Amino acid sequence: MILPVKCLFADAKCILTANGVCVSLRAFYRGYEMVIDFFVLGEYQTNCYVLRSGEAARESLVVDPGLGAEELIAFLAEREIAPVAVVLTHGHIDHIAGIGALRESYPDTKVLIHELDARMLLEPDANLSALMGRPFAAEPADVVLKDGDWIEQAGVRLQVLHTPGHSPGGLCLYSSEEGIVFTDDALFAESIGRTDLAGGSMAQLLGCIKEKLWPLADSTVVYPGHGPSTTIAREKACNPFLQ
Ligand SMILES: [Zn+2]
Ligand SMILES: [Zn+2]
């Protein structure tokens, strides 16, 4: 199911297009000034985030360049922002498909993915693109991640929280300083990721959310892999899968 995208929290400045899609989000938390630009890419409406240490920063960390990444690449070119690294929250095609086009324009971009999903970059069957009839394979990852690792790229610092259940190498990206967490296809606003694909497990997914995400501060802003943003407090209170 595809939900219309809207911002659920009031303290961000959200720029809406004519059709109401939030394409650019400027979030300012606790005196820090991380800039998050936000795109909804491709037929699966995957959220792709471009993170920078400030408005003037010309380097970025890209999260999940999915299908239909032309809009993302045009944005980077127009603003002269280099994507120094790409983090893939997991290895399914709707989160990785843009890295081919991105690397054509920016060959030095590093690709980071959890060690358990790294092979999905190379195997169209594993990343589900073969199933869609559009086989896609990429170069191997530059960096493989594991639980607890710190990512420091483009002046942005995020901690890896391994949250399997939707995919074996699914990961969330957390910054306590910024009060934000990117929750992959693990936790959505009032929903969770599907667990019927290869390597999925409902029990594992629910366990990871309770163990890794619920201890985060209630005010932490949640940026999921699909659909609108939310907060940890809101999901604890309203998410029907976790009551
Ligand atoms: Zn997926
Ligand atoms: Zn997805």
C-alpha cells in the first residue's frame, strides 16, 4: 500500500510541490543544523535522504537512492553537492537501484551496506530485481557494516543499529545529537515492514524494534524507508503492530 507523504511534525520547514509531496525538508534540532533533503523515488515510493552538515556544505551522505534516481542526481548537480557516500538501509532493489546511475556521475562515491545484505548488490535474485523482470546488479560494497558501527561521512555522524526482520541486513541509522533515526523498512508511521520476503521474520522484526528503537528518546524523529515521518513517542503510542 502506498501512503501519501506528509510531514507529521510541526517544527520542520516542509516545502510542498503542487501535488502535495514533501520533497525537501529542513530540520533544525537542538542547535545543530543538519540539513536533510528528502525525495520520494520510483514506483515503490522509496524515501531517499540527502544529509549534509549544514546548508553551505557541498558534501553529502545519501541514504537509499532507489528506482528513478534522476531527480536525486539532478538535485545534486544543480546544487553542486557531491555524494561522498551512500548508505543502503538494506539490499532490496527499491533501495539500491539508483547507485548505478549515481556512480556513473560520481565514480568516487563509496557504498556502505550491512554485511548480511552485501551480496544483494551482486545478485539480482537476492535483491528481488530479477523477480520484477528488470535484473539489476552493482559493484561490491566499499564498506560492510555491522551493529554498533559509526558512519562518519560528509561531516555527518550516524550509528548503525542492526534491525533484521524485513531483510537479514536491515539497519537503522541513529544520531542522538540530532535526535533522529532513519528506520529502513523496519518501522514506518503506524506500520512495520513486510516479513514474508526471503530471510524475513516477524518475531525478529518486532524484537529488534522493541530492543533497539524503543529505548531511544521519545522525541526522536523517525525517518522511515517509505511513507511519512513520525516520532518514537507516536509509534509507541499508536503503532498497531506493537501494542
Ligand atoms: Zn525491502
Ligand atoms: Zn522498501
